[in-house]
Amino acid sequence: MPSITISSVIDAPIEKVWDRVRDFNGLPDWHPRMVESHIEGGKASTDIGCVRNFKVGSGATIREKLLAFSDDDHLVTYSIIEHPAPISNHTATLKLERVTDGDRTFAVWTSSFDAPEGEGETIANGMGQNVFQGGFDALKSHFAKA
């Protein structure tokens, strides 16, 4: 089972970073690769079990199910239920922690999934760099301008 962990320090207080990323339906608001998103079935974006349906810049559609959400722990856990890549049994967590040295935020995004033999590393590398690190880079850029 391939797994990936990407982490970063963002030069902004945890409350501001969490406010930017907490909306499960808000990826297009902060992530440059995501172009549109909606929550299926009219549910709230914090309802456990809600499904976000979004498009990436290439036009591909991805569906993800919210598994856990905590304002107190600054945590979102979800699973991919539909993706153009051949993956299954996917879970991912985006978690923020307070860095007291300079009032910054430590962000860590982890994921694990099953993939056909020989494809897991390529998929994990793409997910890690394009999605996770790309998201962190966008957050850093946003808060550098703030």
C-alpha cells in the first residue's frame, strides 16, 4: 500500500490557515489545481459522509467522501471514491498544528491507497507534489501577500 506524507511550515497563525482550508467544498478557493467543486445531495461541507465532487484543471472529475472533521484539532480526513487514476482504499488527512516559534502553522498532509503493482509510486509522487505540495505552496504564497 503506497503512502505519502508531505509537510510544510506556513508563515501565518493556525486560525488564519484553518479558516482558509476548513471548508471541504472550498478547494478551488485556495488550491490552484482545483477549478470547481460542489457538495452532492445538498449536505453541508462539514457533515461527515458528505461527498465533494470537483474538477481539476485537466477537466478530470474527482469525488471524495468526508470521513472526519474537527475544528478543535484542525483536521480533515477524507477518502477518494472516484478518481481517474487506478486507486482504491484511499484515505488522506490534512492536519494543522500550531508552531509557537513565530506564530506559524505546521501543516501535514498524509495519504495511503492501493494501486496496481508498479503504479503506486508514480501516483503517490504526483499526488504528493501536485496536490499536497502544490496546495501548501499556494497557501504560503497567499499568506506572504496578506
